[in-house]
Amino acid sequence: MTTVLDFMRHGEPVGGRKYRGQIDDPLSEKGWHQMRATVGDFAGWDAVISSPLTRCHAFAEELAGRLHKPLHLDPRLKEVGFGEWEGKTPAELKASDPDTLTRFKLDPVGSRPAGAEPLEDFHRRVGEALDSVLAHHAGQHVLVVCHAGVIRMVLAHALSMPLANAYRIHVASAALTRLVAQPAGQGVLWQLRFLDGRVDAPLGNAE
């Protein structure tokens, strides 16, 4: 039984690019346009699941209502807590230490901001959410509206990636990432699929 999970990052929030973590900024007009443009007229999802933060939840609620599909909020899909970096732009962080972001991306486990959620804890809660989605929506095509950090942790969980490499993945605003899950003995075979620019890209055969 094949399960298809599309993970969509939120669009641009009010205030533009910053390490907002769990600050609950709403989408900007540009952010709404980005997300609506990504989805277009596609209506093939069986359910919509979302982070409860407004920049995800507001669009997920609109889409689920338009498609007449169930909407579920999962607090485990919140973005990571960035501690003292929350609300700061990359330029502000670099102004006091030009190499701080490079160190973080090379070693997000050991070079975390003060007060940040431990990466292992973030990975664990996102992995639990992913397992829950798979258990409750087996055989369905589901859209998960969430955050760049959550998508990184999903990929780390599904593809057994080292956490130290997770922040080398760039996730654009309103981008879609597709994972396909197929039973494999007592476990699950996860595959990352590239969409060829279309939400309705055919699933094809597992290879």
C-alpha cells in the first residue's frame, strides 16, 4: 500500500526572512501568493495536515476548505525553537559574528544558538509526527504544511541522514517535497521524489 506525502513549506511571512522559529508571524501578501501559486488547481490530496503556527495553518485551513478535505493540526510540526536567534535576521547575526551561520550549518548539533531546542529533540518530535501521519493515512495522498526545519528533520528521519548534515538542505518558500512510503517487510521503504515542476506529477513505479 503506497502512501504519498507532500511537504509544503509556508510562504514568506510578514517581516521577511529571519530566524523566527516559533514566533507566530502571519503570511505576507507575497507569502499567500507563493503558496496559492504552488498549489494551483490541484485537488488530489485526501487530507491536509499542518503546523499550528499561523504562517502554515491559515493557508492549510483555506485549502482544506476549498477542497472539502479534513484538516488536522499537529503541534509536533512546529518549527524548531531558535533560542536567542528568534526574530533576528541573518544580517543581524552576521554583524556580531560573520561566521556564526556557517558554523551552525556545518555543525547544527554542536553550534546551536543559546537557548535553542536541542536538535535531537526536534528530530524526535518530527519523526513521531511523521510516523503518526503514516499510521493514520496509509494508502492516501496527504499534504503536510510546515516549515523548512521540519522538512529537514523529515528527510533525516525517512532517509536515515546524519543530523549534522540536515542544514545543508535548502528549502525554498512554498516549495514542495514529496516522500513516498511503501511497506518493506516489517519496515517502510521511503523514497524522495522530485516533482518535475508539477504538483500532479505521476507517481510511476518504485525503482
